[in-house]
Amino acid sequence: MSSPELEALLNVQGHDTRLDQLRHQLDTLAERTARDEVRALVAQVDVQIEATASQRDEIARRQNRIDDEVESLKAKRDGFDKKLYSGEVSNPRELQDLQEEIDSLGRRITKLEDDELEVMAEAEPVDERLLSLKDALAQRQQELASAENLLTAAEAEIAVQIDAESELRQACAEPVSAGVLDEYEKLRAGLGGVGVSKLIGTQCGGCHLTLSAMDVARIKKLPDGEFDHCEECGRILVP
Ligand SMILES: [Zn+2]
């Protein structure tokens, strides 16, 4: 018969193995992968919106430049108009020059206003694209919110199991001395999470090495509180 301490240590191992599995599940949740995928799509649409918005800004700047130029030419033309009808100028040659100047300004203004219409036409599809991108973003953000909810729920479900398992592990560890637990933890860390194994027949349950009949007999006869390790894997062996 093995000691109650070693039996308890085997139970601790059982809970630790389960805890390792649960933590692995938590780290590799499909819900997290799904959330990350949607998050990447949101970022992608964000980038497209930014690029389209800056394209739209560039068009607006061009339109503003044309507007400003039109305003300044109109002001100039109004000035000439006033002068023409003010009666200040009576020289026919000068009056004719003024009229020509006014006509020339009018032609430049018309040309600029045509240019502006072209720029405005250029803005139309960009505005449409921006609207549809914003719709797409809203939809993606909704998807992201529900993906986040699913992930939170899945995480919470595992967290509950981890808490319960940790409590059980804690209770099982009570009869195990600090020194044995410490050794077990060190072995566990270097041996893929398994620091103690049961002797099954003549085999180490950890690495499946078959022990000699003499070793098996010796391990089985160890006094309470003493234990041996598997020669092959080094784990604590529990008869
Ligand atoms: Zn072994």
C-alpha cells in the first residue's frame, strides 16, 4: 500500500493535468481566433476609409482653391464694372479697355466654374464609396461586438471550471508536505506537466519503463513517507 500522502499527490497531479488542459483550452479558444479575424477586417475597412477620406479631402482642397480664385476674379470684375459705370472714365479708348478687361475676367470665371463642376463630379463616386465603406464598417463593428461577446462567454465558462478545479486541487494538496509538493512541481515543470506517476504492474505509468522485479519489490516496501523515482524519467513513483 502506498502512503496517503502519495495517493493525495496523485490526485493533485490529476487536477493539475486537468488545469493544464483548461488553460490550454483558454489559450486556444476558437472564439478568440474568430474575434481576431473580425478585428482584422474592421482594421482593413478603417484603412480603406482613411485612404478614401484623404482622397476626398484632396478633391475638396482643389474645389476650394478654384472657389477662392473665382471669388477674387469676381471682386476684380466688380471693381472694373463700378469704374465703367461711375462716370469717372470718359475716354472711349479707356472705356473699351475696361470692357475688354471685364469680358476677359468673365471668360476666366466661366472656365473656372466649368473646372469646378468637373471636380465636383469627381467627388461623387468618392462620396458614394465613403458611404458604403462606412456602412461596411458599422456592420463589421457589429460582428466584432458579437464575436467579443462569444469570446467573453467562452472565457468565463472555462474560468469557472478552472476555479472549481483549483479548489479541488488545493484540497487534495493539503495532506502533501511542502517539500514533496515542491519536488513534484520541479519535476512537473521539466517533464511536460507530469511529476508523479503510478506504478502499473511493473511499469512506470509516466514513461512505461518496465522495472525489474527487485526494484518493484523495493519500491513497494518503502516505509511511509519515503518514495523513489523512476530510473528512466525521474518521476516520483507511487506503488
Ligand atoms: Zn518513468
